[in-house]
Amino acid sequence: MNELEAMRALSPETKALVLVSEFELRRMPTFQLRAVLEGLAPDAEERKAVMDMAERRLRESGHPPEQVAAFLTGLLATAPPQPLPG
């Protein structure tokens, strides 16, 4: 099993806790966290389940709903394509 397969084999709850931790620590730009989420859960259905779990955990922890919603919306947004150098 390679590293990517090992990450994808984590439970959905563990994947959600990665999002919760990053929400609370704010160390990673959104585009990087989006890439991490897509690496952890490449399937859209699993990604939604992970995000739902993270949302529930964040709300249960008392984080303001509008901040939670903005955070999760940012993860769902697609980054604008960057022009290739040259």
C-alpha cells in the first residue's frame, strides 16, 4: 500500500477530523486543504460525507455557523484555472 492508498483507507471520521483541525488551526491555505480533501476522498459522495461530519463536529464545538459555512463553501469552490507560464 502506498501513501496515497493509506490516506484514502482512513475512516471518514478521521478524514473529517483533519478538516476540523485545520479549521481550528488555520495553517493551510484553502487551495491546499482542498487538494488534501480531494486526495483523502477523491469520490464526490465520500467527500460530501466527510464534509458533513466535519460540519457537525464544528457546530457541536460551538463554532459560529457562518464561519463553518464559509469554510466548507471555500472547500467546495473550484479554484480559477491558472495560466501556464510561457
